[in-house]
Amino acid sequence: MVERLIIIGSGPAGYTAAIYGVRDGLDPLLIRGFQAGGQLTITSDVENFPGFTSILGPDLMDKMYEQIKSLKCRTIDDDVTKVDFGHYPYRIFVEEKVYEAYSIIIATGANAKWLGLANEKRLVGKGVSGCATCDGPFFRNKDVVVVGGGDSAMEDATYLSKIAKSVTIIHRKGSFRASKAMQDKALSDKKIKVIWNTEVEDVLGADRISGLKIKNSVTGKEATFPTEGLFVAIGHEPNTGPFRGQIDVDESGYVVTHAVTRTSKEGIFAAGDVQDRHYKQAVVAAGFGCMAAIDAREFLAGKKLI
Ligand code: NDP
């Protein structure tokens, strides 16, 4: 059996694409992945998704899953291991099983990179965050730290300075790699300070972050730095492993799209953080999921496959 539409990924982009696909009569197959739900499953309070004054990230994803189940969308809870986009209908491998589809939506997301510290993940949602836009408003009038030296760190620090009492950028080198304009903006902000040549070695705190263990990489001197928040801004890793070499991805691995969700292969669309290196917001991903489903429907109609 050849599927009309296979959607890969189960964050807001994948679920929204599934809702539109089902309601358009495409009977999509949604491959949710082994760790379903995406980045929102590892956040706590979400206050910027319309319709919810405040909701826990995992609860929001459960609601999206309930919605697609109520629409009787077919799902597979396993990871895509390989694809063959040189063959049409396109082939998707889930372990030993092969699925064929006339159109595909890739919505596998991107993971925030973490520092890999012993107590970092334990305190995510308890003062540690990978998304300033999402969690910044919880840190009003607090002292926070941003780690990183790229554009993301500059952008996060500048954004947080409007909310927090103080922002300290801790960077492992003696200079930033961020663009000059964004560096200038951050460095001229009176609320932002920089600690250069310093690595964060661990996050301190029992139930909430209380500080950081830091080490100067030049002198080797260790210290404790008190803070109420840690924003890790050291980049993202798009989940495009199985697709590389099959469709165009950029130098960082994000799927390259044009007009608006089309990829380099006809009939293959991408939605959400897997192709969005800028906004990285759940509501934006949901919007992209909607657009990809409409684009897939129009593609299938043009090919007289529906
Ligand atoms: P980058 O890869 O550009 O920068 C990552 C930063 O994190 C670097 O300074 C790096 O340090 C540091 N870093 C990486 N790993 C660690 C670690 N383990 N410990 C401590 N520090 C670490 O990522 P960004 O997310 O900043 O940017 C990605 C892309 O997105 C870039 O092309 C950027 O220009 C773009 N972007 C554009 C924006 C805009 O124009 N508004 C906003 C945000 C991003 P080091 O320098 O030592 O390698």
C-alpha cells in the first residue's frame, strides 16, 4: 500500500500537519518517533501558546495527541531509521519495515544543545532553560546568566535585559563569534555584563538553581557564581540525520525550504524547527505544520493522487 501522506515528527508542527491532513481526507500516517512530543515535553510552564493562559509543556503535547487520536489519525511510535528519496513513491524505513508515500512532511524538530553538566537537565524548568523567548518572562527582576558567544546568546541576553534585573553572559573564550551588530547591542546594554574565558562546570541548587560552579579557563581558578536563572544559548541541532544526502540541508543541517514549506524534492515538505533556525516557537511550528499539510494536499491534487 502506498500512503498518500506520511508525516514524520510529533511536535506542534507534526501534530498540526496531521490535523489538517486528516480533515482534508488524506488519511495521513504519522510517525511520532520513539520519544514523542518534541521539545515541549521537556519544558514546564507554557504561557505563550494561544488558548492557554498557562499550561505545562507535556500537558499541551498530550492535548495535541488526544486531538489527533480523536480524529482517528494512524500513528507509529518508532523512529525513522533511513529514507530513500531517490525512489518514487518515496520510501521510509522504520527499523525493518518499509513505508511508501506519494508525499511527506518532515517535522522532526531541532534540539537545543546543552552543556552536558551533571545537574543541568535535573534543573531544566527549575531555573535552567534552553529558550529565552519561552521562559524569559518567568525571570522578571531576577539575576540571570546566559552561556554562549554566538548570535543566539547576544539575542537572548538583549531580550532578557528588558525583563531581568541583571544579565551576565559567561563565555568560554575571550571574544564573541556573534555578528558585530549584535555584539555591540549586547555590550552597550548597561544591564549586561560579560565574564570572559570562563566555563560553567555545574549548576548548583536542590529544587531550584541557586548558582553556578565556574572555572576560568586561563588561570584555572574555580568559583561559585550565584544566579536565579541559566539560559543555555550554545546552538541547536536539527534532527535531520536520516535525511542528509537525500534532500538539501544547510551547513548547520537545517532542511532548506522555499515557497514556504517545499524542500529540494517535489512532494516532500518540511515544517517547524527542522527548517526554522530563527523563530523556534511552538506556535510558529504549528503554523508551518498547517502550511505544509495544505502544500501537500495541493501537490497531491496536482498529481491527481486525491
Ligand atoms: P553558534 O554555533 O553560532 O554559537 C554557539 C556559541 O556557543 C559559540 O560562541 C560557542 O563557543 C558556544 N558554545 C558551543 N558549545 C559550547 C559549550 N559546550 N560550552 C560553552 N560554550 C559553547 O550558535 P547560535 O545559536 O548562536 O547561532 C546559530 C546560527 O543562527 C548562526 O549562524 C547565527 O548567526 C544564527 N542566528 C542569527 C540570529 C539573528 O540574526 N537574529 C539570532 C540567533 C542565531 P565558541 O565561540 O567558543 O565556539
